[in-house]
Amino acid sequence: MSMSDEPVTCPFDYSEALDFDPELAAIMERDSLSRIRLPYGESDAWLVTGFRSVQQVTSDQRFSRANIMGRDYPRMTAEPIVSRESINVMDPPHSSRVRRLASQAFTQQRVDGMRERIVLLADSLLEEMAAQGSPADLVQHLSNPFPQHTILHLLGIPRDEWPRMREQVHRLLVTDENNRETAAKVKTDLTDYFGAMVEQRRRTPGNDIISSMAAAREGEDQLDDRELAVMALTLVLSGQDTATCQISNIVYLMLTRPELAGYLRRRADDLTNAIHEMLRYIPFRKGVGIPRVALEDVEMDGAKIRAGDFVHVSYLAANRDPARYPEPHVIDPDLPGRSAPHMTFGWGGHRCIAVPLAMAELEVAIERLLERFPGLRLAVAPEEVRWDTETIRRFPLELPVAW
């Protein structure tokens, strides 16, 4: 492959249920490494799709995220979503320091200590849904409010501010060109909001994640106020957004594939493995996320990536790599290779630090839902479910269920 090869123009706007984007599938078929052109940004990029190659890019320090800042890098949204100080665009060793400190708030032990609160939040929402009666919209009753309530509650944000926070987060994730100025202002406002909250928690710590991150130490080192504010914003963005989509997506899969629901009811002890397998399978976003830039020439998969080239990885494609997962388009936790970690939460230095919390939310949501509504079913034909077309995520706008 040479640099003169014509890049493939990729709108990556496919949003048919949870079907895999045929454009991405075609790119995977051709090569593990291709040139692509995205909707926004000054130049083309390389797209890496094979599992081992994605592993390499995400853990090789010759590829930098920090160096994309200040450049009109190839992306899916008009306004870049990330802030300069965000952990998502730091490189090691600086990112390693921030991750080590922040992740002290998300150890398995800490999350186990939060689980009782998470169960109470889920149960109260499911009781409200039961009280309203069948049929009901699961998105409105569980998928949307549950992760939002959980992360906002655990961050210690006052309840009367939750609706404004939800509205602002949605504005940051819209892909439309006309949204650029709004998104930039929202990002500034939220960072300032969390900055003030961090100062207050330093003076009077509470039983919340911001206080835990503020108290985190590594020798003399700790996170400064700005780092904490940006981390809180990152958690609100990824915390509620990802889990909201995935609860709906997992329930949609369960209710359109009776064998999956049967598996989960028969083998409740294997719930975690089954959720991981569904997370591997679900194309949870459109296209790609934050790129990296090559700091020097790198030979890879028979091509030369030149210093200064932008490189995107596809976690979606890596999750369907047949070399890693035999029969990759089949959902089956018992197939060989399925216990191998997937890339839905990222990989390497940018793997999500809050995975224990995300998994606790998903496990609680699915477990309590199946227990509370044993006869749960879709209230409409699968083809009548409407899917999001506005943002970079893949999720149903409504999920009408009956019991």
C-alpha cells in the first residue's frame, strides 16, 4: 500500500439497529491498514482495524494523542469533544500518573462498596416503571436515568442540578456542524462548574468520587484542581453516555434473540461473561474516536506510516477480528477465545479507568431488570424500534417493552 492510494471517504453514519457498518466491514476485508477521509479535519488518516495492530498503536509511544491538540485533526464531530487537559489526550508518562491517581477512586474494592447504592438506584427506577404499567419505554425509565443518576450521585452533584447536566452533556455529543459554538461553550461552562466543586470538596470532603480523587496520593504527588475538574467532566461524559447506550443495546439484543435471554436466566452466575460477550459484539459507536499522530516513521502491516500522519484505530473492527475471535459475528460466551479481553472499553494507556464501575452498572441493570420483569418482551416489532442518527453513538431512541 502506498501513500498515493486514494483514501476511502467514510461518513461512518450507519445506524441500522445493531448491524455492523458495511463500510467498515468492507475496509476490514481489504486490509488491516487503510487510508480514510472523515467528515471533519484537514487531512486523511490511516485506519487500523486488526486486533494485534490496534494493540500495537495503542501501546506504542511513537503514536501520540497529545500532539493532535491545536491541529484540525480528522474526526467525526464538527467541534472536537476533548479538552486539552483531558486524560484522553495525554501521553505516558503524564497520563500514567493521572490514571494511577484517578483510578484509586475506581478500584474493584471501592466499587463493591458503591454497589448497594447502585442497586437502590436501579430498583427505585424499576419500581417506578412497574407502577406506570405495561407497556413502557425502557430508555426513559432505565437506560437514560440509571447511569446518569449513578455517576451524578457518586460525584456528589446536587439532585436539582441533574437535569441541566443531562442537557449539556447531550449538546457536547451532537455531530452537526451548527452545534460547534454551543459545544465549545458547554465544555467551558462544565469545566468551570467542576472547578468550583473541586475547591469546595478540598475544603469539606464527602463520600463521593471527586473527594476520593482529591484525596488520592502517590508519595507527595496528587491531582491539581484543573486535572480534577477535567477528570470529573470526562467521567460525566463517558460515564453516563456509554452505559446509557449499552443498557439499551444489551436489552435489545436479549429481547430480539430469545436464546440470549434464556442463557442469562439459566446461567445467572455467568452474567458478567455474557455481558462482556455482548459488549464485544455491539457496534457501540459510529466510526472512530480520537486519533493519534505518528512522531516518527513507523513500518506497519506492510505500509510506511510517516511522521506527522494521523492514525485512527477501530475498536469495533478489532472486536470482530476472526484471528482473535473465531466466528466473530456470533454472540456466544462459550465459544473459544471469548474469555480474551475485548476493546469496547479501549486498550493500553487509554483504557477506561472506570471499567469496574461501568460493569457494576451493567450487571445491576440487567440482573435487576430480569428479576423484576421475568416475562419482559419487546412491545413493538424489532424493525419499528427507532435508532439515533444525530450523535456518534449507536443506541435506540426508545425501547418499548411489555411484561
